[in-house]
Amino acid sequence: MTPPLPCVLIGGWLGAGKTTLVNQLLRQADGRRLAVLVNDFGDQGIDADLITGASGEVLELAGGCVCCSYGADLIGTLRRVTARDPRPDALLLETSGVADPAAVARSIGLLPEIALDGTVVLADAPRLAALQADPYVGDTVRAQLAAADLLVLNKVDNVEPAVRAALHRTLPPARTVETVQAALPIECVLGLAISSAGDKPAARGLRVPTAADGRFVSRSQRLDGPQDPALLAQRLTAAGSGVLRAKGLLTDLEGRRVLLQVVGTHAQLAPAPADATGPDRLAVIGLAGLYDGAPWS
Amino acid sequence: MDTAPTTIFAARRIITMNPARPTATHVAVRDGRILGVGPLAELAGWGPHTLDERLADQVLMPGLVEGHSHLMAGTLWRHAYCGCFDVTDPDGRRVAGSPSIDAVLASLSDAATARPEGPIVGWGFDPIYFGNRRCTREDLDRVSRTRPVGLLHASGHILNVNTVALQAAGFLRAGIAHPAFPLGADGLPTGELKGPEAMLPALDHVGLNRSFLSGDEFGIRAFGRLAVRAGVTTATDLAATLLDPELDTLLRLTGEAGYPVRLVPLLRLIGISPAQAVERAVALRARSTEQLRLGRIKVVADGSIQGFSARLRWPGYYNGAPNGLWYTAPEAMRDCYERALAAGIQVHTHTNGDEATALALDLLQAALAKQPRADHRFTLQHAQLADAAQFRRMRALGLSVNLFANHLYYWGDQHAAITVGPERAARMNAGRSALDAGVPLAIHSDAPITPLAPLFTAWCAVNRVSASGQVLGEAERITVPEALHAITLGAAATLQLDGEIGSIECGKRADFCVLADDPTAVPPAALKDVRVWGTVQGGRVFQA
């Protein structure tokens, strides 16, 4: 049976930088066939230079990536995208600006052919305090933030450091990363590829991302001997671990092979797909200063 | 130059809605327009004419205007009616209501026999009247175990399917955990699909997708026949996508000599940006015809009160349900308002809850400060929970309102008991407050959510009686003349058409509602029973 297609939700209020992040990720796809789902093709869409063509409701993008709008028919669109040939390597689902990502996550849960890795929510740093306190939309914005496994506090260059510190105190306890123009290494969102037969060569294996700006630290390691997956997941997601994204292929204490996925504060364990062979291993990307790159076991 | 022929219609009584000449006995028509209304001797002064006495025993009113309906009201008649109340189909046949789930299943089984192949579909279902008993796929399996069966609820937001259809939609499996999919004792979905997202994957399998488009030829024709039966000569399709194929169909059908109703479809702001919507509306406006009026935008701010998706102000829902959802981002609404004001495009905004109404008022106030425009005629649709202060703000901002008076009858009991509680239920669809504040007022059916019948809608606004017979807010009643104004000139004003239609006076369109009874002579409690003979639209006579 084909393993489920991994999916990451990208949520956040209008203008927080969701589409900017999607464009950033598409530019780093590097051989991954990404399928991007957007609520609508609005004004600020996919960067024009990334678009190579259009057929029906699908925009064809550079490097074999595609973009579709789902409008009211999220489930139907997800099914059609998953069934595309060639099959995408990963889905990026950008929610509408007013949507509750938790509700969208429940809908993804209806489809056994898709596995939700986690939810990334962007927040517009200069507007965040006002939006959270807004009498009309404050509850919606706060619910969006609460649904995050990984929070991206964007546009921090427009906010004084003291205000930034105060903002952090208002955020829910998801892992938070600060950005300018939603600039994030793709591995922070999609994780480090730890191999499956379908991976593109460039994404195969224990590739370590280049984190040129020094904000991120990544580490790939072998895991020797059986592990307690729940304990490992707990440590990776613990407050202060600094881990943004982790993927592991490990053997549990009963000798079963397990796939571990971490997005921020959210961990998932699943039986390893049949094609996930090779030694037990773990790949982690974290925030410099919090995560020092030390090995886990 | 030849003058077009003149026809003078004689009537038992003509109610003009023009206070300068409130009643008359004759109306002269030339070129589809009203040449004059008054005594025959006066009208004869226009020259040679034909006296038409077909309507001599009837009462004429201005053609009724339905300011909030959907063409789907016609399209759904492709399928079996399964509502609780008796209704009349487009061909005038009385269709009995189904007062129990067994009766609903019997209606569906009749439909299955009548059409021996393909999906079996019912609509108008409303289990709220059956206590706690929900419909399940086992129920619908009694209709068929081999053909897909779908049963659309009156709200349009829930669909029940049988096992075959559920399987085809890919949801007949264990392990589903989603509020839109209630589970049975066996851990499998019951077949009730709640909300558009859950419904959509099943709609194709029960052959219902076409009903949700506005370009369905059968539906547009059936809607025309329904309008004649209701005395309606102008009606909105309040949320259309208006893509080119739909537009072509609408232009073709409304251009036919026998099409009896002027349609006003509004472009919905969904799936396109405000800039794109306004640009499209401007382009559509240029394609308007006499019978198809284009170039208006509909924005949906929140959900529905009975679905608990409307945005309510403090203290929220009576049963403690969490507040509802914003369907359009406030930033997008404001952007749309500003651009539409600049382009002279009218916007109608759906606001059910009072917080959504408050938001629309705030956003329009801000947009008008930036982009002033006299007589923009923006309209709030439903505004079911608006209070007196909000109506005063509407007046100050130049807004019109179209209240959902039919809700008082169909769901008033549930609003008092469950959704908003007795006090706020008594001020729902507050016609009196709207008029006292000086807000131009229309009232509507939202057909097919409730039947297209403006005289029934007027009865609701006048009497405010629920299905169980309780009066909801006597203080918010309006008078019969006020209600008749709301379904003619009032609704016309919300569409910026009050200079053309809505009253019977020289120069306006020859659009009449032809009645067998005089609505101003019957007791207010009998307004809904006034018999409709048919219509005259653009001078053409249509007998129901």
C-alpha cells in the first residue's frame, strides 16, 4: 500500500505572510514535488516567475510543483491532488485568512491517503497585539495561534525588541521562530528527508540543511539500539528544547520500526513504511541558542 | 412615426402604492410601460387603445419584488419535496408536506418508482420538527440499497445519504473523527453530512451538484413559474458565481418572449479578491438587459443562527454554544466596500448575527470616510438580530435592510428555546424598529430556504407568529400597508430599481401582481391566504 502523503498546514490571519512563506518554500523545493493548495487565487499569489503553465484548475510550477485552489471543496481537491500522477512528495495546505487551522486539520483527518505532519501558523508581529485584542476577530486570531505546532512570528524587523519580548509572552506555548519576510529553511517546515524510496536524490538520505544565517542548527545521527519512542518524542517537544522539526526512523523496545515526526510541540508516531530501510536514525533542526546540536538517544 | 399600441386593463381595484393616487380602476400600458393609471375616461385621452377586461374581476398591485431569493428554488424541483409543510410546485400542484420520517421515506420511495434509474434525491427536509429523531443511512436504505439516495435539509447546509452514496463518497469506514460526521453505534458515519465541506464530496454521487449552480435551464424556467404563482415580477439570485456559461444561459432565457420575471443576480465575493470582484461587477453591469440586471456584489460576513455559525455579540448563544465564524475576512470586506464605492457598485452584505451587523456598520463607516458616495444604497441582508441602535446607524450611513421575516414563523420557536432565547427572539427581524429609525425596509423568503411567497412574508412581518402559534415580539409588528410597501417599493429600493418598479404610476414598468382578493381588505391574520391570480410583467399577462 502507498504510504500516506505528508501534509503541512500553513495558517494565520490575512497578511501574516502565508503566501510569502509558500513562495519561499517553493524556491527551496530542490527536487521535491510540492503540491500547494490555496483557498483562492487572490491578489498576492504564487510568484509569477515560479509559474510555468496552467491546466484547468491547476497551476504548474517550476520543478514539477503544482498549485490548486480548493474554494469550498477542500476534500475533493485534496483527493484529486493526492491522486495526481506523478504523485506529489508533500502537500502544503495554505488556509484562508479567517479559517481555524484546527478545523482544517480535522478535515484532513478524514482522508486516510494523507498524513498531517503538523500545523505552522504565521503571525504578523507589528499587528499581532492589535489583532489579538480586536473585538471582532480577536477570538479567531487567538484560536489560530492556539492551533499552531510551530509559530512563525513574521515581520519582526518592523518591531522594537522590547515589543517583541512582550509579544512572545502573549503567544501560546508552541515553538516560536522569528522571521523577516517569512524566510525559513524548507527543512523547518517539511523536515529533513530521512529517505523513502520515492524521495528525489537531492532530498534523499541524511541531508543536513545549510542554515547560512546561523539562526538554525541541524543534526543527523544514527540511533544505536532500541529506543522508547514516546520518551524521545517527549524530549524533542519539551519546552526549551528548541527543536523546530524532527524526523526519526527507530526501533522501539518491542523491536518494531517506528516513524517519528515532530513539528514544534507536536509529535506523532506511526509504523514505519515498508520502504523505510537502512539504519535507525534521527534528523533534527532547531533554533540556535536553544538547541546546541547535541546528539539524542 | 407609428405609436406602439396601447392596452388599458380594467381591474376591480388597483392598489398603486403611490400616495398621490393610491387606488384606481384602470391602467394603460404601452411598450411594456405604464402610460397612466386612473379612470378609463382619463386614460382614453392617450388616444386609441384596446380595452382588456381579462383582469376586470381582480385586484392589481405593483408586481412583487423578492429581494433575497435564489434560482435554486426552481432547480430543486428536479427532485422530490420532503419538507414538513404543504407547498405548491412550479406547475401549481399542491404537494403535501411530510410530517414524519416515515412520510419522508414514502415521498422518496415514490420518487424512486417514478424514475427507475439513477440517484434518488429529496429536499426541504427539516428534522427540527421531529424532536430528537435524526435521519440515518439505514432509514434511506429502506428507499434503496442499490441506488444512491440523498436528502437535502431545508437549510441547504446538511445532506443525509444512504449507505451506497456514503460508500461512493468514500466515508463508509471506521475511525472518522469529525464533527461534520456523526457516528452510529457501529462506529460508522450515520450518513448525515453537516456543512458544505462534508456534503460536497457526496453531492456528485447523488446528482445534486447542478442545483448549486445558477445556470441550470430547468431551474431558471421553474423559478419563473414559481414567481408567477407568487405574484413576483422581479427577483434576486442573491449569490451567483456568474461565470460565462451561466451568464449566457441567463441572458438567453430571460431574453425569451415568455420569460415572466426580471432577474437580479448578485456576484458573490468568494474565491476571488475584492479587486477582481469589483472589476467583474463593472464588466457585468455593462451586460445588463431589461430582464437581467447585473453589476451588484454579495458579501457573506457570517453563518446562520440556527447553525450556530452566526457571529453574536455578548452574551452569545442561549444554549451556550461557542460564537460562530467569520466567512469573509473583515479586511477583505472593507477593501470590497472601498473599491465598490469608488466604482459605483452596490454591495449587499449577509449579516445574520448582531456582531456581524456591527462589523459591517463599522467597516462601511470607515470605507465611507475614505471613499464618500451619496446614495450608495448598500444593503444588509438578514440582519436578523439588529437592534434599534444598529438600525439608527444604518440610517445614518445610508444603508437599507432586508429582514428575514419568514424565520419568525419557520424557526421562531427554536430561536426562543435554543439559539438566542425568548428576549432576543422577540426582537428578531425587527421591522418596527427599522421603520421607526427611518431605514428603507424590505423583507424576504431566502427561497428555497423558505417558499417564495412575498404575501406570506408580509404576513410574517405583520403578525410575527411562529409555527407553534406563539407571538414573537408584538412590539416589532409592522402594519399591512407597511408590509405591502416592503414587498414592492421597499425591496425595489434595495435594488436601486424603485424609479422603475415597485409602484403603479406613469412611466414605470407595467409589472403587476394580480390578486383574486384585496390584501388591504382582509384581516391582517389572513394576509397569507390572499389568492394570487398571476402577474403582468412588462405588459405581458401570465396567469398562474
